[in-house]
Amino acid sequence: MKEFDYIVVGSGCAGLSASLELAVNNRKVLLIEQHNIPGGCATSFVRGRFEFDPSLHELCGVGSAEDPGFVRKMFAKYGVDIEWCEATDCFRVISTYSDGEPMDVTMPSGKEAFIDKMEYYVPGSRASVTKFFALMQNIQDGLDYISGDKIDPREIIKKYVPMVRSGGYTTSVVFDALGLPQRAQDILSVYWTYLGVDMEKLSFLHYASMVNTYVTKSAYYPAHTSHEISVKMTERLRQLGGTVMMGCRAEKFLFEGDKCVGVQTNLGAFRAKYGVLANINPDIVHGKMVPQHLVPRREKKIAAARDRKLGGRMFTAYFGLNKTAEELGIKDYSIFLVGTSDSVKEYDSLKHIATNNYAIMLCYNIHNEAFSPKGTCVVSFTTMFTSAEDFNELDEKEYFKLKTKMAKRFMDLLREKAGIDLSDAVEEITVASPYTFARYLNAPEGGVYGFETTQWDGIIPRTIEMTMGLDYKLKHLYTIGTNGVRGDGYSSAYTDGQILADRALAQFEKEDA
Ligand SMILES: Cc1cc2nc3c(=O)[nH]c(=O)nc-3n(C[C@H](O)[C@H](O)[C@H](O)COP(=O)(O)OP(=O)(O)OC[C@H]3O[C@@H](n4cnc5c(N)ncnc54)[C@H](O)[C@@H]3O)c2cc1C
């Protein structure tokens, strides 16, 4: 049986960063992927003369070349050079304030610009919004500290008191405690769908770590779709001596005693000297891929926990349009077309097909004219379902009808809310549902956000579990990805892969010594 130091299963964002982290540390890595191209969500597909990005709207943590964020620094460490485009505004949102008045707000990137604009829309908000940013920065610094190897509790008490004090609370509780005016809260709530949990359940730490990065360092996306990132990471892994096998599906993890020693795949068995990292939902790993007597009791209990829910299941329509953004009157990179700024009500309405009237419209050509052929543009609409209930009821015919219905609903939303009509310009439409993502990614119910990051299962509990509780996990086998310490999203998954690869280096090899 061919042996490697480590085997990484799945080439999603987390699988790619984990492989590179191990490879730059001179370990012999095998990366396997069930598909014929790498990336998982981070990929692209072609219809007619258009290339579409199936998932990425924007990445946080990239930052500019002069002021790099953690993602740019990570890629520099790995020797991966991406051509980035900056989304200069955070978002435009068309919705309704809690007081019933219409909301049409565009928030810029950059902390000072963001605070100024908020003061413009919500006079009197400056002091509390400034406090809000100071708290978010403390949280971000504190989270970086506690994810590291050497943690001194005295340092945490000395430097990260605001993080510790707000750590146990939900986002809405912290908003109230900061005295943020209701309209400012309504605007700041827009980001909740990026995390998939309404503001009354969403852990503030998770919210803060993402929003602070988006606003202070701006959002970025690759010039040539997220496929560019995944291909460059894979190429770099090969250059560093890694082995990459596409069309290779892991079926079972192999154990000797209670130690994971390899992977059984459709292309044969491979041995891992030190360990395996699996970019797969832990319920699948524990439920189907390891001997049942080895699954730790605690993992079974967590899997059965009633309030552990899967996060967002995406529904996206991709449009190739035979007019330019300018001709169609599209000026914004992203517009959140939202029913209500009350995230609890919206979360409920996103459970069902009949009531899901939400979409994020994105036009990739706004900051990157060359994204599609001359005279055209690419637009996508994404909504999220907070339950898979309605999809379980659909038969084949209804399923295809639903795709058409939703694509039309998205166009109607854009026309009604923003006055932009795409109907005369449609050349290509493709629709992806939770089924599509489930099938393509091996993600239960197409839940690409992993498990909801609520208070009891947010970044802090997950980090503490990781730093203190590795002994009750499966030996020499970690799951990585969007279900991991940092939750959903590209930068979170890259970070999770990197953190867990470093843990494996420190833990697995020490255990073997
Ligand atoms: C429509 C949509 C829009 C989104 N928008 C954004 C956004 O704007 N910004 C953002 O940051 N995030 C966004 N996300 C979320 C983000 O894409 C995901 O959270 C992230 O990419 C998940 O990465 P991952 O590493 O966990 O795994 P995945 O992307 O799920 O990859 C897992 C990989 O493992 C492979 N695999 C699984 N099982 C096996 C097996 N048994 N054997 C071999 N290979 C296997 C799969 O084929 C896949 O390649 C969006 C997602 C979607 C779907």
C-alpha cells in the first residue's frame, strides 16, 4: 500500500489550505478529490460563452497588497498568487426598517467611511458605532490569540476583557448593550445571511470576526472566478512535491486499533504515516466512514443534539446576459433584496419555498469589466433556505418547475425593488438548488455553511474543544472545513484547514514519538 505522511480527503477551501500547510512543512501529502476538478464550492462552470462562479460573492480577510489580511498572508506563505478585484462597497440593501419605513442604503468599505455613512443614515449613531468597531477589533485580535499554540489565561484577562465579556452573548444582546440605535441595528443586521443564523441566535463573536474584516479590510474576489484560486493552490501543492488524485473518492477510513492509518478509496487503499484530514461533514465521517465502536460518545451526543441545526442551504440562479451592466442600469456589485430587517422573521420565512422572497443580487462585471465577453455581463441571485423540509416533498416534475419559478421570482424582485429589468437580456440561465450542492459537495441537505454557529456551538466553544479536547476525537483523523472552528465561508474554511493541519503536525507526530 502506498504510504504518505498525511492524506487529505476533499479539495474544498479547507482541504487545499490544509494540504499546503503540511507541504510547506515538508510533509509528504496525498490530496484526493472525488471530482475531476479541485475546489468544492470554489470552482467554476461554463454555459455557452459564459463562465460562472457557483458560490463566491466576496472573500473577507484578503486586504490590499499594502495592508494584507490573513488570507493574503496565508497565500503569500504558500506561494499562491491570485489576481484580486476589490468590491469597494460593503453592500447596498433594499429592505424595510423595523419602524416600517423603506430602507435603501449603500454602505462603503473602510471603518471611518462606514461610520460616517451610518451617521448620515442614522443621525446620532456615531458614538455607539465607534464603540462597536473597537469591540469587534478586540474580538478579532483575541480570537487570533486563542487559536494559537501558547495561550496564557492572564494575557486573555489583561488584553481581551471586551471579548470575554461579550463572548457568551448573541449579536442582538450585544447590539442593545452598545446602545446602537434601532435603525443602525437594522442596517448592521444585513450580514446575518452570510452566517446563516438570525441575530437572536447568532454568536456575537462570529458576527464580529467576519464583519470587522469585511468592513476594515474590504471584500475581494478573484478576477477569474474562485476556480483560479483552487487551481493555483493545487498546482502549488504539486510543485511542493504533493500528490493530487482527482476522481478519487474516499469510501472508508482505515484503522489499526483505534488509530486512523489510511483511506480506502474507489482507486485503492492508501496509507497515512501520521494521520488523515477529511474535508467532509463530521456526521458523514462518524456515521458511515469509520468503525462504529470507535465513534466517541461525545460525538454521538453532539450529532443527536436537538438544537444543532445545519446552516444555510443555498439556492442560486446564474444569468449570462447579452447586455452590459451599464445598459441594464446595474451600478452595484451586490444588492441585498430583503423582505424585512427583522432577521428572526426573515429566518422563518426562509424556511419555505412559498415565503422565501429574499435574494442577494451580484454583478461580477462591476469591478471587473472583462469578467464576461464584451457587451455582456454575468449576474447571480442567491437565496438561502433555513430548512430542507419543502425540498423533501418535491417530485421530479415539481423540482424542475421550482427552478424556473425561483429564477423568475429573483428577476421580479430585482425589477420591483431596484427597477432593473433583466428579462430582455437573458442568454443563459442555470439554477442550482440545495440538491445540486448536496450532490456535488457531499454536503448533507446541501448545507454549505456547516452547522449553525449559535452560542453553544460558536467559535469559542469550538476553539476550546479543539485546543483542549482533542483527546476525545478520533485518533489521527480530523474533520476540517465549514463545520470546523471558524464556521462557514471561504476565509473561515481556509483558516480552519490551516489551523487543523498545524494541530495535526503538533499532535499526531508527538503521539507517535
Ligand atoms: C451559492 C453559494 C454562495 C456562497 N457565497 C459565499 C461568499 O460570498 N463568501 C464566502 O466566504 N463563502 C460563500 N459561500 C460558502 C463557502 O463557499 C463555503 O462555506 C466553503 O467554500 C466551504 O468550504 P469547505 O472546505 O468546507 O468544503 P466544500 O467546498 O464543501 O468542499 C468539500 C470537498 O470535498 C470533496 N469530498 C467530499 N466527500 C469526499 C469524499 N468522500 N472523497 C473525496 N472527496 C470528497 C467534495 O467533492 C468537495 O470538493 C457560498 C456558498 C454557496 C454554495
